[in-house]
Amino acid sequence: MACHEFAILECDPQPGQRFDCYEPEAYDPMLKVDDDWLEPIYHRLEQAPCFWHVFDQPRSGWDLCGINLIPPFGMEKLSGSRSRTALELWAEALGNDPRLEPLRTLLLEAKAQNRWVLHYGL
């Protein structure tokens, strides 16, 4: 089964800090989510703000097969305009699928704690 893994980061990523290696043991606990459950909503995440592998690479859209850092803020921090936070956009994109409720809970918990979420893609 192909799966994605998510975790709340204890510390904010720093400029230049890279997340190139797959190290799930460093981010315990990791939430595993079956790719078959996320596949129907891929298109909803195409514009979700995140960072690819490093804090210095803001992107609009996620790297499906890579490592994403999902910030507790929206891209307004970078662009100056007000928008929903990235974590809110991700949580909304999940829709009402009960299989994705643990992920929605993790995202909203991270938002409440003002923490980043790490995503290991396929």
C-alpha cells in the first residue's frame, strides 16, 4: 500500500534547513494515510501553499512524491495579502471523508499550536 506520512514539527524550520532525507523515526508519531484515500482530492491541493524540502522554497501546490513543509500561516506572510492559513486550506481540501479525519485532526491541532506539518510523499 502506497502511503503518505504526516507529522507535526516540534520546532519551526529554519532558513537553509533541508528536509531531503526520509527520517520518520525523527518525527514520532507519524500519521500514515493511504494514497488511495488522498488521490480523489489531489486537485484540491494543487494551489495549497507549502514549501518543498526546505523553508527557502515556497510553492503553490504540493510535491506529491517529495517532502513538503506545510506552514501554520498563509502565503499572506510572503505576499502581504490576507488569506486562510495553509493548514486550513489543507484541512478543507480533505472534504468529509471519514478516513481522512485523523489527518484533518492533525492539521487543525498543528494550526492551534502554530506548528508546521511535515509531509512525506510517495
